[in-house]
Amino acid sequence: MQIVVNGEPHKIPTKCTVFQLLEDKAVTLKAAAIELNGKILKQELWQTTTLSAGDSLEILIFMGGG
């Protein structure tokens, strides 16, 4: 199945959740924010939100620095 992740085409298995995709990409969950199809997705919904063909996902990672 094809979705868009951070502006790039990405193939994922069917019935993949946002959480599974993030784990597959080794995203630090506590430092991430997710936008799905133009709307912020609350972290408590990541495990139950199944991605669909054509979805657009933006993964934002917060970094500290100085």
C-alpha cells in the first residue's frame, strides 16, 4: 500500500498503524508529533489509527540544542 511520509512516497503493509510505522522507522516516540492528512493526531490514538492508501503523514521530531 502506498502513502506519503514527509512528502515522499512510502510503501507500507496493509493494516499498518501509525505506531507500527513509527516503530519501523525507529522514531523516538516521546519527541515526535504526527500530522495525518493535515490534522494533528494525538499520541493516544497512534496505536489504534490504521493508515489507508493515499494517506499523507508528517512526522515531526523535536530536538533540543543550544
